[in-house]
Amino acid sequence: MKTDKKFTDLEAKAEEYLAGWKRAQADYQNLQKEHKEQMGRIGEIGAMGFVEHLLPIIDHFDLAIAHVPDESKDKEWVQGFFHIKKQFDEVLENLGVKRINAIGKKFDPNFHEAVSQKESKQESDTVIQEVQAGYRFGESVIRHAKVVVSK
């Protein structure tokens, strides 16, 4: 009888240790998953910081391209600027950065920053002009689009 009690006690102790080991294993797997998610977020934050530094360059490039005279647009050196702009757009796209489409949309303070209002035939609070492009990374806004809104 004494061996049966001893065996039962040892079996209970083994089950207790096994349950503890399973909890520790589950905790470790959860920790690995959380670490992986945190590293992903850190990467996203780094990419967003890089893009924030790149956006003024892209803005000035857009401004320069917008001021190219129509008679010069077919020249090879001007075409080179258009190709560079395309490469900037591809870099942003590959990083997961998207331009915020503003023109014709209802003003949304989550994505737009109104810099002025103008009388317009458009419905009130509709974006009628984009002063500066806005960009987002996933659901996070890197920079709000600066817009003119209809009265």
C-alpha cells in the first residue's frame, strides 16, 4: 500500500511538473511572438522616419517638374527628371508608403490639414486643391495632406 501512495504522489508531482513545463513553453512562444511584432513595429517606425526626411526632397522634385515648360517636356534631360520621380515613387511604394488622395474627397481631419477655404461650386467641405501631398504608412499618417477646402 505504501508503494501505491508513493507512486500516486510521484505521478501527481510529474503531472504538476508537466503542466508547469507546458505553461513555460506557452509563455516562451508568446514572448517570441510579441518580440517579433515589436521588431516589426520598430522597423516600421524606422521606415517612417526615413520617409519623413525624404518627403521634402520629393516635394521639391514635384514642384520642379510642375514648372517644366510644355515645350521642354520632350527633351531627354527633362525625361530624366520624370524617371527619377518615378523611382522615388517606386521606393515609397516598396516601403509600403501611399500617397493620400485628397482632391474631390470630403475633408477628413484624420488625413487632411486645411490651409484655407475658397468659394466653389463643389459641395461644402470638399477638398478642391492640394497644396502639399500627404502620405500614410498602413493606417498611420506620416504627413497630412495640406489642402484647400470648399466653402
